[in-house]
Amino acid sequence: MSDSSALIESLLRTVANDEPAMARAIESLDAQGRRELEGVIARFDVRDREELSRKEQVTATGMLKRIRKIETPTLELYNKVLDYLDLNASSKLEPAELELAVEVLDAFTGIASDNEVYSEYELELLLAVLRNLDASNTGRLERDERARLRVRLEEPRVFWKDEQYSNPLVREILER
Ligand SMILES: [Ca+2]
């Protein structure tokens, strides 16, 4: 994991000035949290160079800003969500996958709050949506599952409303 730690160090250098709160949150992660963070940001090192280009840094930072708290449990859930959207199982989010990820994250942001960041609870709900879409149970969305998702994303509010009634995994979380 030392190689991906280099990814964290390079991200830290970038955010130290621009995003001090994010830098502090990253610095206070324990070993498990760092592993989860590496798992998130390594997806943006698309060419596998073990460092992020300026553009990839911006993408990674932008994706990290979508979670309310950079903590081990949220990073763990975020990795699981992003795994479903790594459609070719490359461990990287190539541009088309990133586009879908952004679309999905935009559609479900604020499902249990009126802000634009994901809490741990909201990530759990989003994961339940993706798990339920993964009818073939492969851990990522296949072409037909993706097609269904695309159609549903056209009306995200209706999508979420339906999920609350029809998705047993979502219901289970809401009824806790
Ligand atoms: Ca991929």
C-alpha cells in the first residue's frame, strides 16, 4: 500500500492550502481510514502512474467534497458505491464511468437531508439502491442494469420515491 500512500501525500500537498478542513480530516484518519481513502482516490489515477495529475487531483478532491465527513465508515461506504460504478472492473473510474458516477451522486444527493453532501446514512441508502439494481449480483452494474438506471435517472425524484416503497434494502434502512 506504500505506493497508494504516495497518492495520499500528493493529494495532501494539493489540498493543504485550498482545502484546509479536508487536509485536517485526511491527516486524522487511522490506518484503516487511510486504506479506504487510498481506495477512493486511486480510482482517479486512471493511467496508474501512482500520482494524480492536476486534473485528476481536482476530480478526486471534487468527489471527496461530496461526502460530509472524511471518516473511515463513510469512505468505506463510498468505496462500495463507487465499486458498483466501476463498470469494467478496472479499479479505475474512466471518464464514462465518472460521468455516470457524478450523475448518480447528483440524483441522490439530499435524499435524507437538504444539503448537497452525503452523510454515512445517505451513502448506505445509495448503496442499497445500487445493490438492488444489481440484479445479477456481480457487484457492478451490467449493461442492462445500467440501462435501467439511466432511464430511472431521468426522473430522480420519482426514482427515489419508488425506491422507498419497492426496494426492500432501502426499506430495511428506513425502518430501522
Ligand atoms: Ca473502470
